[in-house]
Amino acid sequence: MFREPRTSPIVPSYGDSSLPDLSASILASLTGDPARNVLGLPEAARACLLIIDGLGWELLRAHQAAAPFMSELAFNSRQLTCGFPATTVTSLASLGTALTPGTHGLLGYQVAIPGEHRLLNGLRWPKDVDPLAWQPKPTLYERAAAAGLTAVHVAARAFAETGLTRAVLRGAEYRPASSLGALAAAGLDALHHSERALVTVYHGDLDGVGHVYGTSSAAWGFQLAHVDRLAEQIASDLPLGSVLYITADHGMVNVGPDDRVDADAVTMRELRDGVTLLGGEPRARHVYTAPGAAADVLATWREILGERAWVVPREEAIKDGWFGPVDERMTDRIGDVIAAATGNNAVIASSAEPNESALFGMHGSLTSAEQLVPMLVFSSV
């Protein structure tokens, strides 16, 4: 019999303390717009936002020795909620547009393309889907440029022309930098050569190490130490009148072999009954159903998963604010059923998603480990 999970999901605090609130407030602090500065950030001429992929608040607090610089900043900082799903595609869109997931429409790692029997993978963007049509709203960088700011995004060269970059980072001058030293140098150069600037620097390797080795590994701790040095180097050379903000797109949990339910296993074939597409990722599933099958799919997923996940119909997830305000044009991108994993659980699909199913560190759900991210501040104002 289905039992509700004993814990409650952490619903993102949109409009108060979430990633879109951070980017909106940073821009407002640079343009002198107190009405949109909901986080009350200090006015400045230049701001740098360092985005560390995968550095959840709880992970930072648990590894203080590996990250002394950021840990010291954390004592006088606040937490943010990243948004749902707690995944890179969605969070970078929230930061890049200052909009909630339900408004910008990048609602997960894999979501259905309405009217077509296929999924859009936000990290492996299909060539026949126009990123500007998928996400047509103005980005943070376009708004910054319109306000007279120099807008720059620094990240690995491999991401420069991706669909995700075009969808949520357009308007920024993209400066490729793949090493830690190059990231620091490029970000600082942009700040030093502009009187008014919004600069974002993105580092993704910590997330990759966590996926492969887990967040309890020596490899993850060593990588965090390198990232801490990156943050310290940027802070040490900030020009006067600048503020450095440090945040993450999500946290991460380790998922062991016994914590995985395999939707592609013969013994779990009921999870596929009435399901036309299985989207999302192992800890945040969008389940798309055949016409008339949603209620049965909901009941089956609840029965099988039990306390392993919060399993709700689309309408309930929207009503409870998981995605923030939802533009009605985005509704069909959301699964008919949503399954957000609790604890260290995951719903993998070993045949359809062999790479994702083999990961050790995972994210996406509404637990504190995934939802809470740091908002660290270092100022030279």
C-alpha cells in the first residue's frame, strides 16, 4: 500500500530566496533598481557571479577544511533554494533569465517536446529545435546590455555554441576559458576593463567529479580545494567598486546500488505501463502518459516507490509551487506524473539511459542536500 514519505519536500522559495532572485538582485544592484533587488544586495558598479556546478550548501559545510576561503565567507552568508528540478539545465536558465522554471520553460534535463514523441535533452540540444523559440524571453545579459553594462560570461570553450548557451546566455560576450587559471584571468580581465559590468564565471568540473566518484571521495575533496583557490584568486584581485557572489546550481547526493529502482528491469515493468516517455533524470522524473492513463500510472508509481519518492500529478506539483508560476505555454513540457526522489534513492533506466544510470553522485530532487545552495559575498565596494 502507498505510504507518503515521512519527510516533506523543500519547495523552492521563489520570489524570496532562490537562484532567479539572486540574478535579478545582482542586476538591480548594478542598475540602481531597489524594487527588483529582493535580496537587498549592495549597490555596485561591477559584479562577478561565480557559479560552481554541484556545490550544495550542505556539501560546503561538510568540507570546510578543503575550502577554507569559501567556508569563512559562509559564516556570514545565506542559503538559497535552487529551484526544481535541481539540475544544471534548469538552474542555469533560472540564473541566466532571472525567471522561475515555470516561466523560462527549461524544466529539466530531459522534457517532452509538445506534439512530438521525443524528449529534448537540454545538455545535448537537438539541432532541429531553435533555442530562441524554446526560450524566447529576454535574458539577464540582454537586459544588462540594454542598461549600459558590459555583459560577459566565462566558461569552457565546449559550451560556447550549445543550444543551452543560446537559450539562456545570449546577450553576453562569451569568453572561453577551460582551466581554473584561465577562468580567473578572463573573469578579472572583464571586470578590470569595464567601468560597469556584469560578469559570470562558470566552473563545471566539481559536478563531474561528484557524478563519477561521489561527494565523499578524496577526488571530490581535492577538486573542491582547487575551486576554493579559484574563488580566492578572483576575490584577491577584484577592482574597487566590485562585488563577488558565489553560488551553485544544485547540490548532490550519493546513490548506492541498493538505492536504485530500475524502470527498465523486467521486475519493474509495471513502471512502464501506460508511459509513453520517461523524462527528467533519476532523481527527478517527468513521466509522460498515454491518453487516459495518468491516474493509473500515478497509482502504480506511488505503490512501487512508496517512501522512495514524492510522486504527484502535474497539477499538484504546479499548485504546490515546485516550478514557480507556470506559463500555460510550458505546461505540456511537464510530466503528467512527477517523481522526486527522497533520501538517497533514484529511478534509473539502465537500458534507455546507460550513462546516467551508472552515475554515483546524482541530483534533481527536493531534498535539502540538493535544493540548498550557498550565496557567498565578497565585496571591494
